[in-house]
Amino acid sequence: MLVRMSEAAPLDPEDRKIVTLARSARARNGVPEGAAVRDETGRTYVAGTVALPSLPLSALRTAVAMAFASGAKSLEAAAVVSDAEALPDEDLAAVRDLGGEGTPVLLAGPDGGLRTTVQV
């Protein structure tokens, strides 16, 4: 079940950090999306869109894969910076697979301004 929430309250510092990391990945690599996830120990994993002919991956799925491959057991939160107005179901499913139900996914615009928070 997805719960979409508008964001009226300011972000806490840890969530602001993953939005900033996602925004930096997008800008640094010149890709359509940047993403960052925070695992259960507070470690962060940052990725951009992968656009290889044989391996197309969104930034969020790449960040989740990096966390899992590094031994993360769960996710506390995820953030995506993109021009998109919504995230694909496949991206949200990847967060749910590792983070479990209720994991917040923050979607921010290229300026870092939060558009919405989705709880997967």
C-alpha cells in the first residue's frame, strides 16, 4: 500500500542530507535522476541513473542495489531528485523489498525542494 503525503514540515537533518546527496549525484554526473538511500545503520548509498544499453536502471534502483550489495539489511529512508512528478512503481517496489512497508521515499525537484513523500 502506498501512502502519499504532502510535505508541510521542514525535513529533519538526516533526510535533508540524503536529498542533498541525491541532488549532488544528479548534477555531478549530468543524469536525469540522482538518488540516495540510508540503511538501518545510518550509512548512505548514492547513485545516478544508469543508461547502459544492456543495463538501464533508475537512480533509486541503483542506490537500493548498492545498499543491498554492501550488506544493508533494511532501509530507513530514500530520496530521489528528478524532474518527474511521480516515481515508477518498480522504484518504489525496490525500496519496499529492502526497507519494508512504511519506508519513506522523498521526491524532490532539481532545486532540492521537496515535492512529496511516499511511504511504500
